[in-house]
Amino acid sequence: MQGRLDTLIEGLQQSKTLDDLQGHITGLRDVFDVEHLVYHSVNSTGQQYAALTYSIDWMDRYIEKDYARVDPVVQGCYRRFHPVDWRRLDWSGKAARDFKAEAADSGVGHQGFSVPIRGPSGQFAMFTISDNRKDNDWEKYTETHVRDLILAAHFVNQKALEIERGSDEADSAKLSPREVDALTMLAMGYNRGQAAESLSISEHTLRVYIESARFKLGASNTTHAVAKGLTLGLLVV
């Protein structure tokens, strides 16, 4: 499989459009020898893109019913950084059980494995395979292929970002050294008085730096500014 995967990734890197990417998703499904493969991305403004092998009827139904609200896979991936085996998720609630049954009726395999991806500027994506292998076979399969799945997931996400944005790099906010210092102190758990004292400035001056950084980052409040600074790699704690 490794040679076929390398060839497909090389072809993936030549993709120019999202339609090209869809073709490679189908190719990846065949290389990984699973029933379905899905790439789904949501950027910081809520815009979505998906390339997948599920039926159109199921995807229309999923969107119509807003199943992302109850889908344990989406909720589980959003809270994790590591790959998620669907068997480890909580399917005990009635809404989740009903959703799972309907998904199975629509051809979604009862086994699944999803790789969460966090990209620039708040982008979130998932790379998912699903199948109907037996539990023991599925466990062996995912253990054998987890590295290749993670590799493929990030190549697909990188290419999708390049097609959508022209680059997979985030537009980095330009904070002054003092703005970085101010947010870093807060990220480390200092209150404003302690931060001002550590930086040998007044609390008023500290507040000016924080508000300036918040404006540059497009943050709604100070906590949001600290979170964005950490996410963008502007703060080292």
C-alpha cells in the first residue's frame, strides 16, 4: 500500500481545484481499502468544505437535520488532538443512538476512525475513514495504518488550505514586544497588578498594551486575546 499512497500524495500536491481534491479523496479511500473516506473543514468564519465518499442523500440529510450538534464524532474530535476511534466515544444518549442507526442505514460503516486537525486562524478539520470490519480486524487495521492516516490527513488539509487561501500559512498579527510581554504575563496566570509590577510599568500602561494587542488580534475580550495569542504561536509560556 505504501507505494500507492506515496504516488497518490504526489498527485494530491498537484491539485489546483477542490474538484481535483475530491478525486484524490476517492483515490485515498481505495488505497486505504475502506468503505468511506471524508475530509471536512470549518474555518474561523464558519465556512465549510467537504470532500467525501458518502452518498449525497446522506449528506443532505445530515445538513438538513444539523446532525453535527449530536454527532459524537464531531464532538469528540473537537475536544481532542489525537485520532479518535468511534468505539471509544459515548453513544449512550438516545439522540446519539438514533443518529448512529440512521447513519448505518445510509451506508456509513459501524466502525470509524477520525483524525482531528487544527489549522491556521482557528480552522478545524476532520479526516475520517469508516468501514464494517469486525472489532478485532478494525483494531489491527487502525494500529497498522494510524501513521499513514495522520500523514494523509495533514497533506489533504494543507492542499485544501492552499486551494482556498492561496497558502496554508496564517496571517500573523504584528504585536509589539511589550504587547507580547503583557499577554504572556496574563497567560502565565499573573493578575494585572502582578503583571504590571513584573514588567515595571503602571497598571494603566499595562491596560493600554493589552487593549492594543486585543484590537490587533480581533479578540472580543482579554481572555480571547490571550487564547488567540497562544493559538497563533505569538506567546511562549
